[in-house]
Amino acid sequence: MGSLTEIMMAAIAGLGSAVEGDGLLAVFLGSVEAFFP
């Protein structure tokens, strides 16, 4: 199961992708991967 650290790292990675134009989809997918590895 995803730990808080993994979730935060996924969110940060998602935000980095959002800056590049991927938007909330990257944040959502990162969160899903953190919760369901």
C-alpha cells in the first residue's frame, strides 16, 4: 500500500508534469499508482 511519502512524491511528480502541460490527469494517475502499487 502507498505510504504518505509515496503519495506526496507522486503528487509532486504530477505537479511537475502539470507544469509541462499534462494537467490534473498526471496527478490523478500518480495518486492511483501510489495507492495501488
